[in-house]
Amino acid sequence: MFKINKVLLAPPKKFKYLPDYKFKCGIEIHTQLNTKYKLFSNSRNDSFRFMDQPNSLVNNYDLAIPGEQPMFNYEVLKQALKLASYLNFQQINKNSKFDRKHYMYPDNPQGYQITQKFEPLAKHGSLRLTKFLDGIEKEEKLIRLSTLQIEQDTAKTILKDFDDVENGEHSGMLKIDCNRNNVPLIELVTEPDFEDIKEVLTFVHKYQQIVRFLDVCKGDMEEGNLRFDVNINVNDHHIAELKNLPTPSAIESALKYEYNRQVENLKEGNKGSKETRSWDGEKTFLLRDKNEVVDYRFMPDNELKPLKFTDKFLQQVKKEIPFDIDEEILKMRSSPYNVSDKHIKSLLKFDSSDLEKTLKVYNYYQTMANKYLYSLAGSNQNIKTLNNLFVNNILIYLQQEQINMTFKQFESLYSHECVIDLVNIINENELITSPNVLNLLAYVFTSKISNPDWKQLIIENDLQKISMDSLDEDIKNEIFEKVIDELDMSKVVKILKKDINTWTPRANISFNNFVNASIKKGLEITDNKIDPENIRELIQQSLISKRHELVKRFT
């Protein structure tokens, strides 16, 4: 007889921190800068797009041909200073220097990597996480940033057929693609300030948003633009460095596994040793024991001059930072703007390819909101109407293929004053219903009508609102009858059989769901000319006042 293996089917244990075993973690982040050229050569910096064309973005320096001299790309310095300034680094070195880190490996044709071991570009920065903005458990957490330095990326190694084993030795082919060699990196090192995994993941997400916002990195982890090493220990015992974690999910899973592994070791009296480990998707495994010190023979690079710049240059770089994201979100969430969290995510959406558009959209919104609040609002001022119209309607319409309009085109066709005029018409709640506002926008956008006279268009297209008070009882009853004829009445009739005072919460929900479906039908029947709330009132009142008649009719 077949027996179920309960061990195999058992759900995975839920991860939890143990009170006697304190989690501590720090992060090293390698950020691939999106400069046009590489760090020390005029080769194009676009290795991911040219993955299928290995060694096509290289020159003699990238291949370490003897006699070739480095040529520093000053765009790298500008991007690095922009990031250092945003991250509040207190010591920005106006005379930073480059060093050579020597090691022999196939992906390092020079035999050394250029970095900034002794005099990095910046020291002592910080990034603040808060419960309010970032969702961490504590009210506030300051993550200290130790250093920010410029360094070279290495080439990419590709292993082929290394699973074959012959005579106890591995066979196969090792291929080297130097397209990535000499690509500029920022290495950012934090202090071990993280006390739980959620703080780590929140920091990673926030850092990704910042580098995209500053336009210094695409921030696409799947392309290798951001790579993470995390250092974890429990109860301040030996640190395990987990190398090359590519995604937040890998970081989370690896940290959970490693915390549990170190806890079990400590319970057995094994305090462990300083290790470098890797993650295979299921577990961490040992790469090397860090007690065996590797001598990288760091030494100054005499071929490269110190990176010198003036205070004036630094101030010019700082001026290119549009704003502080956290400060801007706090401003938008509070009075008088009162932008919802959902709308903020739409306005400040920092995708790798849409930064320019995001800033255009946000600047348009901010200018328009200020004009509305301080000069152009009608007597029924309501900033939420403007927020809903712009984010929920206009921005969503511009994403639709049939509209075929970029935001740049929208800006040129529709002034802030034009959109505010429509907001004032909506707030007056006399000329047009909210569903017909959508129809009006669709017509205007597809026709590319520039700065239209909204009132005239509403009248010309027969979109005027009809007041429920202006309708006689026969017409109201006709609307109600058409609605119930098109809907399944079986569930609501069961509810109407019972006394209203005895309705359960579930019955109330079912009744409201029926009413909501009725509103949709009512709008269809009336060509969206009656306010949805008026239709709601009509349906609710008619269902209650005619409930005995309806029960007989549909039973």
C-alpha cells in the first residue's frame, strides 16, 4: 500500500528570530554606473546589450595590452559625487587616489584591479529609514555608510562543459568576455547597522530608487547593474560574507538560511570562523576561510593622478539633484496637497528607463497644483479632484495605445490652466458626471484638441448632466425597472424577505454589491448623464420601499 511521506510534504518552517541570538548585518553594494564610456578608456559602456557579441566593446587598454595608458572618464567622478552628496557623506575627498589590488584570475587581464583602498572618494555617509515612509518596525533607523569609492569592474567568465570529469580532473572550456572589464563601479560599504532582514530589504529598495532617481545607474538587478555582498553574524561572533546576491529575494533567503545555520552552530558550542560563502538558491556554502589572509599587495597606482576638483565643481554637481525624495513625499502627503500614497507611487515612479518622463510628470503636477491652490481654484476648491483627475484619469489614458500620445505631447497641447478649468467644472458638480468626464477626455485626447473649451465640448457632444430632481416619478420608475430587468434578482430577493433590522453583515454586503451592479446598469441606461450617487439612492430607496412587491414578483 502506498504511504504518504509526511516529511516530504511538511511545510517549510516559518522563519523567526530567537531572543538569545542577535542578528547583525552590513552590506557592500557594487553599483554599475551608466556612463557613456568606460572608466579608463573610450570603449562604450553597454555590456549587457552586447552579451551576444563578446569582446566587441574593448580597446587595447581593456585587454591589458602592454604599453597602453589609462584615460580617466570624468563623467564617473560627476556621478559618484552626485551619489555621495545625496547620501550625506560628511567627508568628500577633493584629492582621492587610486590603488592597485593585485590578484591573478582569468577575468582580470591586468593582474590587478584599480580601486580606492587608502584614500576613497567619500567617508561617513548615512541613509535614514523610517516607519512612516519605508515601513520598518522602528520609528526611525539611521544606516551609517562607511565609504564610497570608485573602482573597475572585471570581465565576465563563462564556463562551458565543466560537468565532464575525466581521470579525476575537470574538463571543459573557460571563456572570457571583456565587454564588462573596466566598466565603472561605485562600491558602497555600510556599517553593520541592520538588526533584521526587513531593514536590509528596505535599504536595498530605497538605494535602488535613489540611483535611478539620480540617473547614475539603471538599477536593474537582473542585468547586474547592482550586486550585493552581505556580511552577517549572530551575537557578534565570526562574520560570514555572502557574495554576489543578485536580487532582494536571494538576499532574504540567504540571510534567513545563514542566520539559522549560525544559530545552530552556536547552540552546539561552535562559534564558527570568518568565512566567505555563496548562495546556490537553497543553502549557503563555503568558498574560502577568511582566516587564511589573502595578500592583495595593495599599492598606489602611479599611472593615475589624484582626483582633484574644486568646491565650485562640487556645488554644481549638487545643483543637478532635483530634490530629496523623502522630503518631497512628506510634502506631497501633507496639507495642502494631500496626495495619497497610491498617487505618490504613480507620480514618483523611478523605473530605469522613465526617469526623464517621471520628472516631467512630477514637475507638471506640482506647478499645476500650486496654481490651483493659490490662484485658480473655483469656489468649491477640492485638491483631491485634481489629484484623481490627473493621476487616475489623465496619466492612465496616456498609457493606452489607442490614445497614442506621449506626455511631452500632452504638455504641449494642454496647459495647467486648461486642466484646472476642467477640475473646477467637476467640483461644481452641475455640468457633467464623473463617468462622462472620462468620455470627454478620451474624445479630446484622440482628437488632439488643444486647450479646449470644456463647457462648449460638453454641450456639443450632449454630455450634460441630468439632475435626478428634474425627473418625474414615472421616469425614475422606468430607470429602476430597466435596471432590475437586466440583473439577477434571486440573491437580493432572499435578503429582502427578511426584516432589515435582522440583516447580517454578510447580507448587507450582498445587498450593497447588488446596488453597485445596479449603478453600472443605471449609468448605461442613462448614457452616464445621471450622477452615480443619485442612481445609488434611487436603487436603494426603490428596493426598500418596494420590497414586498419585489419579493412576490420574483419568488
